[in-house]
Amino acid sequence: MLLPSKERLIERIKALMREVGLSEQKLADETGISQPVISRILREEREFRYNEAKALLDCLLSKLSSIPSNMIAEDVATSCERLMKVGLGERLSDVTRMMFEKGYSQAPVYEDNQIRGVITEKSFLKLLLSPKRDLKNLSVKDAPIEEAPIYPYNTPLQNIAQVLLEYYAVLIEKNGKVEGIITRADFLKLFFQEKEGNQTK
């Protein structure tokens, strides 16, 4: 899990504690991190350890989110085998046409079989707003490529949702290889699952 800066992380934890109504002692009981340690961390008197930060965030997000706490990234990720793959040398006009026809808002960009990032609707908008150019003759390498952070396949889905508030897509890694992608649209599946679950009751 990628963590924000220490200051932002502490602010985020304090805000989540207020939002879910969890005291330092209750947070300590549920995470196994002692209350004095949590207090010192929040007063910036002690450095965060990665496992402590993750435990605190996981606990707080699980109480705030409607996303089931047992769901992981792999549960909603789209396999790379099913993705539209874009090369840096491809004509941008061809890529935009394919994305439009398939209804994709983004597509992974590859170079030498390695994902460089994603090309998105925002990439095209930036090009349209840039100084006038002959768009028909541009290739993918001329477009702004959006960053896509990589997370392990078993990352809690609640954490992925938080990352997608800032990024267009998250790449999912398994056994040292990027195996899939999650976009904001993938979270629509959760609403369909909830609806189907209610109908079968």
C-alpha cells in the first residue's frame, strides 16, 4: 500500500477517527497497537512503522466503507488478457477510435511488454487544449501518459478505492507480474452485486 506523507497520514487518521467515532483506546483494542503508542504517533512524537500505519488505516476504512472488508483487489480486477493493449508507436487516432467503440475511458500503454501507465480521456483533453497540432499524425508517445500505481492482488479493496480517488487506474500485481487493472468503473460491480443479493433474499 502506498502511504501519503507523515503529516497527511496523521491528519487522515484523525479525520477518520472522528468520522467513525472511534477513540484511541478502541482503536488500540481493535488493532493490537497500544493506546500510548497511538497517542504518541498522533502527536508526532514517534515515527510511524509501515505495519502500524496499515493496521490503523485498514481498521478505520473497514468501519467507514460499504465495501466488504474481505474483498481484495483480485475480486474486481480486469485481467490483462482481456484488456485493450496500446503501444507507444500506435497512431493516436486509431487508439481513440478503438476506445470510443469499446466504451473504454482508459487503456494501459505498453513498451517492450512493460506497462508504462495508462492513456485516458484526460490525456486526449490535454492534447486538445495544448497548442494546435495535427492530431491525425500524432502517436501514443505524443500523448500525456497517466501514472498508474501498482498494488498486490490481495490488497484490501477498500484501500484500492481510496487510491482511485486520486488516480484513474490501479495496476494489480501477482507473482511479480502485472496481471490486471482496476478502474473507477469496476466499482459499479459492487452495486450490481448488492442489488442481485437483495433480489435473492
